[in-house]
Amino acid sequence: MMARLKVTQKKSEIGGTSVQRNTLRSLGLKRIGDTVVKEDRPEIRGMVNRVSHLVVVEEVD
């Protein structure tokens, strides 16, 4: 079974670039405190990396 990532938005996207805002939306995050669980894949890692200053990531089973 593949590992999963729990991604929680901790900061607002206000003041960020449109790329950062679109990345958060693509991850399924709409507001501070929102949490999504995603498969740990390279494309998800890349999206998280792009907005790493706005989110907190934990690995879950």
C-alpha cells in the first residue's frame, strides 16, 4: 500500500501568486484549516513543495 500525505493549509493564499492559489485549489484546499489526504506521488509532492510555506504536511498510513 502506498503512503499517504495529510496536507493542512496553515496560511492564507492572499498575497501569493496565481500559481500558488491555483495549486492550493488543485490540492482541494479552500481555506485556512482545511485538510486533505492525498496519495504520496511525485506530482503531489511537487504541488506541496510549491506551496510549502502555506501548508503543513504529515505522513499517515
